[in-house]
Amino acid sequence: MDSTVRYFESIWIEPPMGRILYRLGYKKTKTKLDEHQREQIEKLIWEGVSHCHPKGAFLILPITDRTKDSVTIGKHLVESKSLTELLKNSEAVALMASTIGDEIIHAIEDEIKKENSVKAVIFDSTASQMADKTVAWVMDFINKSLQKEAKALTSMRFSPGYGDLDLKYQKIFFEELKLEKLGISLTETYMMTPEKSVTAICGVENRVRREDE
Amino acid sequence: MDKAAFYKLLKEKIVILDGATGTELQKRGMPKGACPEQWILENPHAILETQKAYKEAGADIVYAPTFGANRWKLKSFGLEDKVEEINIKLVQLSREAVGSDTLIAGNLSPTGEFIKPFGERAFEEAVDIYKEQVQALVDGGVDLFVIETMIDIQETRAALLAVKESTDLPVMVSMTFGEDEKTLTGTDPITAAITLEALGADAIGCNCSTGPKDMIPILKKIKSVAGVPVFVKPNAGLPVMKDGELFYDLGAEEFANFADEFVEIGINLIGGCCGTTPEYISFLKEKTKAITPKLWRESKICALTSVRKTVVMGENMPLVIVGERINPTGKKMLQQELLEGKLSEVRRLALEQQQKGASILDVNVGMPGIDEKKVMVDVVENLSTLSELPLCIDSSSSDVIEAALRIYPGRALINSISGEEKKLKKLLPIAAKYGAMFIALPLDDKEVPSTAEGRIKIIEKILEEAKKVGYGTQDMVVDGLVMTVSSDQKASLETLKVIEYAAKQLKTSSILGLSNISFGLPERQWLNSAFLMMAMAKGLNMAIANPSSENLMELKMAGDVLIGRDANCKNYIDYFAQSKPTSQSTNKQPKEENTSTKIYEAVLKGEKEDIEAYIQQALDEGMKPFSIVDELLIPAINKVGELYDKKEYFLPQLILSAEAMKTGFNYLEPLLLKEDSGRKKTKIIIATVKGDIHDIGKNIVGLMLKNYGFEVIDLGKDVPKEEILKQVKEQNVPIVGLSALMTTTMGEMGVVIDAAKKEGLKTKFMVGGAVVTKEFANEIGANGYAEDAIEAVRLAQTLEQ
Ligand code: B12
């Protein structure tokens, strides 16, 4: 794989119904929802999906140096024990990002203004899970492309803001992936706008063959 | 070579293709990371040896080594201005290697860029990139083309169109499918085969990615729909890394053993991809040389595709509903949006119809004041990555239809082609070029025949013209032409005759725009439904309709069962297993409840529509406003809170109930004030702090507080401390709720609280948000922390006292 940034302008993502409901507090064995309510809610989820524009980007960068608790990715030194551990078998990493755009954000704001709160929270949960699934899609895409080289991504992905990987490392993603091309920007407090955006990092490893293959 | 000669060859023998080129070149010294095309030209012996070896091994066709010789790929080596020269020279080298008795295929492969709608490059740009390479390959003297290792259907379409628009040489098209039997961008083999065959591929296949074994199910799927020969080039098994070197795990003989199965499935051309060598090819040749190949079916199937779905129409297939709602006629909101260039209503309608059971989406954007072509292209691009349903392009303009077909990444249906001269002369050839299916509309320049005979005549004329441009009966869908029965009582019978003719005589699909039948009459759904059933009995297999009409969808399900289009009644059972509500809600009704129970239940169930009426009824029955609040509304919402705590309710239910409660409370409020002016609402300010833009959590908290009778002043998100304190002072607010989502922003909450203390304000602060904890709240001197909105209400109620 080459080292230019790849952009996906429009990705088809099937809404993860189960996860969207789960995020709203739905528990399969406990929550009691009659069919009529379920139908209403699913309808709103689909309406939410119609406001989502999933986009993504990725770049493969080499790991140029490492210590016990830091790795250098390209020219960027990253201090994080857990990331260093994740990347212990990797010589390169995939930097990834996704967003579903700002149309849904405006739709949520509109619904809040109109006091359609149920619609607003369902849109919100739909949007969050669509953004999350979009970055998973990018990961899957890279994985399948790497198969030819007998390589694969680490099954775990990591993101700035999780564990000991400081949010300040968001900057690396913005610098390398030029995320403004997807319409994403970063605030001084390292929040991304549109809100429903995700960055993530995986290691590129040699593919371990499964027993049954 | 022309297409006839190509097919003649395939009928004589199993045609052997070459094996891997890249690895052979590496064996002969090509370094990793080099530009293969350039290296070959500098080291011609390598390709000469390789291809000579393939020829000797028995290959009937070798691929010119032009895999990456397109402008975009060559650009990364600074060779973008040498496209013509490189391609011509490479073909000449191949010719030198194999002579004139072995065929040479010009090889087109992915550009490395992603094409719209999926990627950022314009479709037309990609077509041009390929055209440049195609021209050079033709000039170099290739005998045919192969487009291979494609990962995206749209890019494949661009390459195929580029070949078709430049030359008549045969073209084979092969995509790469992964372990999930999909291309990287999500197209399955059946969908790919139908789409590519419709666009003019002369053979369809798959290559790379997996070994021969994993390709068998994929090939079977392609064979099940293909009306052209099918070919295969598997890898030599799966890639393995050993000591930093990549190799494949299947030996030459093992590999060739799969040839029997390939032939059995009906594959006509076999070669090898990554990891295969001349040895593999010679085993293949040995295995297949005495075999007479199977022939392929030479007609297309009646099917439409999107990027990731195929819809097959046929006698025994369920009635296909073409969702009619993306059409601005009579829809104010949609008109307004289209005028403003917005598509959110179109997108909403698409997914709603998909969810309701439409199988195809009709797309019509014709209205005054817009550039129909531009809007149509926009809509088609949008829908092809949003919805999985194939599209029906509906326009009276041939230009609009052509623009849409060109960029649509699937096989579309055209609505429609009539017997009018200009449609037959202009639109029909366009439709044929893109291989779209079309609806034949039985009217012409002279008349709209009122009799079936008149209509059938026109249909026959359309079919005759269609056959001249390469269509068969399976590509056509006959429109029965529905006229209103109120103005001519025979109209329905004539239409039914046309449907019967299409189904029984022509053996084509047929379609109706149902609702016209009942125009001008009351209770239209009965006429529409009855007519649908009659038409289905005559063989109708498609209907343009509104899938949101439950009545219609239920009838369709029943109709499919009764005329044998729903094996084991499966669809019927599934459909009604899902939508139990009708039977349930009717069960519920008879139960008589007293007014108090109704109010309590309305809050519990979150039914705010009826609660005001119930409350009025209770008041009429003499209940006191206070009692309604204290004995019904509050206990009900407390019960809801309990259910929520036990997770029997989830957030949307909680909110619905809270809203019902608020509706009831608001209705009673004027009376309550009269009874007791002592009950005053407590004010609460809520805000997401400066630097933070996440406000859904805060909004939910605000909403619940409001529903529980607080007066909420919502300052929004990213609010500076000065603003918060100013409002506290001006409005004399006793409680402030602060929200923050992330560790980088939650510190600001402490800053606000400190500033308030410094100014000596007595306001109490409560805090919350994803990363906020009780400990953190204590640390910054907040008066309370709550995990979620219900807790926030309870907290506010304590702080209030
Ligand atoms: C869904 C989610 C997402 C979604 C949507 C995010 C969004 N901002 O809308 C997506 C997938 C896009 C996402 C992305 C990211 N996320 Co996130 N995400 C979450 C998750 C799982 C839920 C957040 C949520 O929307 N909840 C639903 C809403 C309704 O709840 P809420 O806002 O928390 O509000 C409730 C309560 O907190 C409380 N409350 C809220 N305000 C107030 C105020 C008062 C006064 C009171 C009393 C109560 C109260 O009541 C509310 C209603 O119940 C949280 C973890 C979690 N369980 O909270 C992580 C979390 C917030 N994310 C996290 C991270 C790191 C990220 C990313 C930075 C990852 C990355 N590198 O891409 C990005 C950042 C996005 C951006 N815009 O910058 C971290 C933040 C950690 C940190 N260091 O700050 C969290 C905490 C996960 C974790 N455990 O580490 N994320």
C-alpha cells in the first residue's frame, strides 16, 4: 500500500439498529417495547440515517522509532504505554478518520428547537453509531486491501482521548490526513466539528494464519 | 479480433489465460517499489522470457503488462506524460514474445483513485483516463481487452465504457471478491455480473484475492445470471509471509486440479493470478485440452441492480413495488427543497420507502424552475450510496435519462419509452448503450389507444425497434396504461388484457401505475386494491405505488401467496410476524377504563395526544386540579422513573412519558395558579461550558427538568463563564447546571464555580457529562453530580429545598 491519503467521499453504511437502541439504554432482556413503539422508533432512525453522509480517510505511516513507552509514527513522537503495547508487532500504522457531516447536527438542533425531543435523541444516537461504524468500515476496507500482502490490522483500534493516549494527539490526524478535506476541524480544546466524527489508529501486522486455513 | 471470432474460439476449447506477471518479473530482478512498466521497458528480456514461457505452457491469451499503465498510476513515478509511448511499447514487446498466433489482451486495472459517488474523482475523469490508455493499446495492436482486479463497480464501469466508446474489440471484465464474496466497495458477484453484462462486457470473471477453492461459490453465482462466457484467474492459494518473503500455499498440480470443477460449472477461460507460474499454466492446459467447453446462455435475465443489490423480476417472483414518492408533483416541501438544491427530503423519502418494502425507487425530479439534468444526476449519485435499492429513472427528457444512466453504478429501469418517433429514434439507442431495462408505454405520436388491441400494436412496434438495438424481451417491462374507470368503465378491462398479453404471449414483465384507476371516485383504496388483485391474477409483476400504504402492502403479500409467488408462504409469514400491532391494538380497545386510569396510563405509555381530553373529562367529573397532579401525574411519572431505573423503559420512552406529563401539567397550570399561587417554578440555568460543543446531554437534562416543572433557562453550548454569571445575577437564579463531555473541557466547570464564589453568589451548582465523576464534582466545589437526566431531576429537587 502506498503512502498517500485516501478519501472516501460517500460510504454506504447500514444503520446498526441494535447498537443505536443500546446507546439509548435499550436492554434486550429487560426493556419492554411494544411493536408500535418499535416501529415508530425504527422509522425515526431511518429518518436520521437520511441526514448522515458517511465519509472517511486513511493513511499508512511507518513506525520510525520506539521505546518502552513511546512510538514515533512518521515524524510524530507519541507517548502512550497502551498504544506502544498495541503496536508491539507492527512496523507501520493506519491513521483513520470518519465523519457523517453536519446535516444531522443541524437536524438535531432543529428538533430540539421544535421540542421534538424523542426525535432529537434518536437522531443523536443514530448519528453517533453511524460515525462509529464508518470508521469500522474504513478499518475493514484497509484490512481487506492488506490481505494481498499477507498483512492485517491489529484487531483493536485506539483513539486519542482513550486511556493514556492524550487528546492532544488529535493534531497528528489533522496534519497527516488533512481532515479539512472531509469538512472536519479541531477546536482549541481538541474537539472535532462536526461532532459526530472519529479518529482512530491501528497497527499493521503480518497476518497470522488461522488453524483452519 | 471481433466478438464473433472470440466467441467462436470459446466454443471450440477451454481457453487458457496466462499466469502471474509481477512475481515472474521479480524473479528476474525487478526491485520492490519500482515502476513495473518502466522497468520492463528498460529490461525487456524479463517480459520476453515470461510471456514466451506462458505461451509455451499453453496460454491462448496473454495479458500485455499494462496493468498500471494509466495516467494516474504512472503519475506517482513522474511518467504521466508517457502513457501513449509506454502502452504501445509494452504491447509491442508482448507481440515480440508470443508472435501472432497467440492473442494479446490490453490490460486495464484500477487507477488507484476512488471514483464518485464513492470517491472524490469525477466519473468522466476516470473514463478519460482509461480512454487514453485504451487508444494507445489499440494503436499498439492488442487483439482484445481485459479489465481486471477491479475493486469498485463504478471504476469498472468507467473502464468498460472507455473501451466500448473507443473500439469494437472484445472486452473481458473481471472483479476481485474477498472472503465475504464482495468487492472492496461492497458489490456481490451476481450484482456485478448483471451490471457489467448490461453495459456490454463480452465475458465476466473474477481474479485475485483468493485461491481456486474459494472462487467456486462466486463463479457459481456469476454463472447463475450471466448471459456471456465466464472466466477465472485465481491466486495460487493464500498468501503466507515466511522470512519476510511472500509466497502462496497451493502447488501447481493441486491448483490445476480445480480445472475439472471450473469446467463443470461452465467456465470458458481459465488462467492464474498472484503466485502462479508457467508451470501452473501448463498443468492447466494438460487438464483441459481434451475437454469440450459448455456453452453459455445467450440471453440476459430480467433484473435490476444497485451497487449492492439485485432485484429479479419474473413469473414466479413476488410482485415488485416501485416506490413512487420521489416525485415533486403535488409535494410542496419536496418542490421547495429541490428549488433550493437540497436533497434531504429526497433522501428521507428514499429510506422510508425502502423500509416500507419498496424494491425499486422511482426517481422523478421534473418541475419548472430547476435544471432537471443536474438535479437528477445529484439525486442519483446521492441515492446510490444511501439506499440499496435499484433506481427507476423517470423523466420525459432523453438527455436527463442519458446523464443519469451514465453515472448510475448499476442497471437501472427507464420510465419510459413510448411508441413516439423521437423516443424510438433517440432514447432507445441510449437505453441500449447503457443496457438499462425500460418500461414500454403503449402510446405514440397519433394516439393513446383506448383498446388493448391498439396498445398491443404499439408495444409490438417498440419491441421490434428495441430488438434492432440489441434488446430482448426480458429487457422490456410493459406498461398496461391505467385510465380512470370513472370516465370509461371499460378502461380497467382493456388494461387487464394488455397485462395478460404481456405475461402470456410476450413473456415480459408488466407494470401499472395503480392509483390512476380510481381518480375522481370516493374511497379510492378499494378500487386500487381490487384492481391490483385482478392484474396480479393476469400476471402483473410490478406496480408503481406508495409502499407506505399498509393496505396495499398487505394485499400484495396475500396476492403473492395466492398466485404461487411466495414459496412456503415465507414472505407472508415474515411480514405479518413483524407487524403484529394491528391485531394487538384491536385486542386492546374494548377494555373500559375509568378516567383516572386513563390519565395515569397516558403518562405511563407516553401518549400525549389524548391526555388533555382525559384531564378535561376528569375535571368535568369533579376532580380537583391538585388531585390530578398529586394523585395521577406525579405517581405515574414516578412509576416511569422506576421502570427506567429497572431498564424496563429506555430513554425514548422516558422522554415520551415526561412529555405527556408536561402536556397534562400545562393544561392544568392556569387552574393550579388560581387554586394556589404559592406553587412557583424554580429557575435553573443550564449550559455546556466554554470550549465544549456537545450539548445533547445537557439538552436532555434541560428537557426533563422542564417536564418536572422547573423553569429552565438554556444558555446553549460553548458558553463563557461571564455569560453564565451575568444571567445568574440578572435573573436571580438559585441553581445552575453545567455540562462538559471531555477531559479537556470539564476543567472549565471549576473555573465557573470559582468565579461565582469569588463574586459571593449563593447559587448552587450541579454538574454532569460523560467524563465527570462524583469525585471530580466534589473537587471543584460543586453542590452535586448526577449521572443521567432522571438523577439530575432528583438532584435539582433536593437542591431546591
Ligand atoms: C457516543 C460517543 C461518541 C460518539 C458521539 C460523540 C458526540 N460528541 O456526540 C462518537 C462516536 C462520534 C464519539 C467520538 C469521540 N469520542 Co466519544 N463517546 C461517546 C460515548 C460512548 C457516549 C457519549 C454520548 O453521546 N452519550 C449520550 C448523551 C446523551 O449523554 P451525555 O452527554 O453524557 O449526557 C448525560 C449525562 O452525562 C448527564 N449530563 C450531561 N450533562 C449534564 C449536566 C448536568 C448539570 C447534569 C446534572 C447531568 C448531565 O445526563 C445526560 C443525559 O443522561 C462516551 C462515553 C460515555 N459512556 O459517556 C464517549 C466519550 C465521550 N468519547 C470519548 C472520546 C475520546 C471520543 C473521541 C475523542 C475519540 C476520537 N479520537 O475520535 C471522539 C471525539 C469526537 C469529537 N467531536 O471531538 C471519551 C472522552 C474521554 C476524554 N478524554 O475526554 C469518552 C468519555 C469515552 C471514554 N470512556 O473514554 N464519541
